[in-house]
Amino acid sequence: MDKDMVDDMVDTQESVDWNSRLADEGRWQQARGRIRQTWGSLTDDELDSARGSWDRLVGVIKEKTGEAADAIDDKLRGYFR
């Protein structure tokens, strides 16, 4: 494999990585808005602390609202589709 082909592959991999990160950020921001609409008692700090951990997010919502974890999980999955 020549150097140009390797450089092209590296550029493509980096582009895909950044696109994935941007998509995830956008998806999080959209879902975060829906989460705030559904569970308005959650604060930005609580949501920020739970970002990146599904279990933590479910736990924060459960603790704050008393809603069943299964019900929370089902609603969240709909937001991240």
C-alpha cells in the first residue's frame, strides 16, 4: 500500500470519528430537550452529571421523580432513536 492510500485512509477515519462525535452531541442535545420537557424537575447539572452513562441517567430521573426504572428506560430509548 502506498503512502497516499494510507494518508487517505487516515483522513477518512478522522473525518468519520469527528462526524460521529458531532452526531452524538446533536442527538444528546435533542434528547436533553425532550428529557427536560418530560421530567421538568431535572436540573441542567443533574443532566450534565449523567451524560455518558445510561444507568446514571435513569437513576437520576428515578431518584428525582420516583418513576419506575423500566418506564424511564422505555421513554429514553424513544428519545435516542
